[in-house]
Amino acid sequence: MQCREACGACCIAPSIVRPYYGMPRGKAAGERCVHLDGDLRCQLFGDQRRPRFCTTFIAEPAVCGESREQALTILAELEMITLPSAPAPGRAL
């Protein structure tokens, strides 16, 4: 699957916990990456400063759905279900 024109869902929905060029604290889930331009295109595409998370992301129907709105929803849901679970009260990490 090719990336959908004017989508940018993968640059908004997921969190990136490691610092990267232009975002020294990483990026929270739902936060727009500073490198996403007005046409919803990544300005770091093909640049070695692009985060590893982004370079390994593969657009596919299972995560991108049939529209930008579906992609945002699916990626936000994946973000939530992959969060580390909190330890039970009184339990050490």
C-alpha cells in the first residue's frame, strides 16, 4: 500500500518517546510532528534525522484503514492498547 495523499495520521496519532531533530522531548500521542507540513507531508522523509519509528512504519490497510479519519482512529487505538500496563498497587517494577 502506498501512503495516502494528505493523510499524515502516522505523524500525529502515535507517540515517539525518544528525542529527535526538532522535537527534543519526543512527541506525545495525538500531537502533530513539527515536520508535518501544511500539505500533510513529512519534511524529514528520506532524511537521516527522521526518527527510527517513522522509517520503520509501513503503510498497510490494517493500520491505515480506508480513509485518513480511519487511520487516525486505528493508530490512536493501537497506541492505547500498546501502552505499558501499570504495576498492581504495592508491587515493585
